[in-house]
Amino acid sequence: MTRTNGMAALIIGALAMAACGPKNNTLDSAKAIDQQEADAGYSTGRVTTAFAAEACPVLVKLDDVSGTYLIPIALEERFKQNGLHLRFKYRPSRANNGGCMKGQTAILEEVSVAKEK
């Protein structure tokens, strides 16, 4: 191997090692907490009463899924405030949707008011 080829191989090797080195963790603590909650099965969403005229008195619009609404089954009255941001676990339900065609019926569990971002 010539001296020029050896030097080029050394430079390429050094660049490859630098590219594969440790990555800086750029997530701020709020994003890390959100990810942790997501891993534990929690979701967040905002309560809306905007579709009451369409037979949907209360819906929860999921934050992490664009345009997805849940029709909460047996949600406590204190959580049915328009604009309230909730944190919860949910599972789909085959319960009657009451004529609301805007979302999927779901049972919300471990519901609490979410911290605003």
C-alpha cells in the first residue's frame, strides 16, 4: 500500500468512527416524560363538545394520532369539560355509540387532568 492510500484509509476510518460514536441526548425532560408515559400505555387528549349537534355530546381528540376521536364510555362528569386536557389509558369498546359517527367508542381508565405542554 502506498503512503497516500494508507493516509486516505486512516482518514476514512477516523471519519467512520466519529460518525458511529455516542450520540448526544437532545430530548428535553418533558419529551422524555411523555415518552415514558407512552411506553406505560398512557395517552393524552383534549375533551371537545364541538360535535354535540352530530349526536356526539363528548369526544376526546387524541394528541398523538391526527384526527382520531374517542367516544368515552362512562367518563366521570368532572372530566367532561370542553377543552380539558386529559391523561389516560384506553381500550376500544363495542358499546353502542349513541348515533355518534365521529369516533371510536372506548373505555378510558386511570383518567387524570394532564399538565399543559
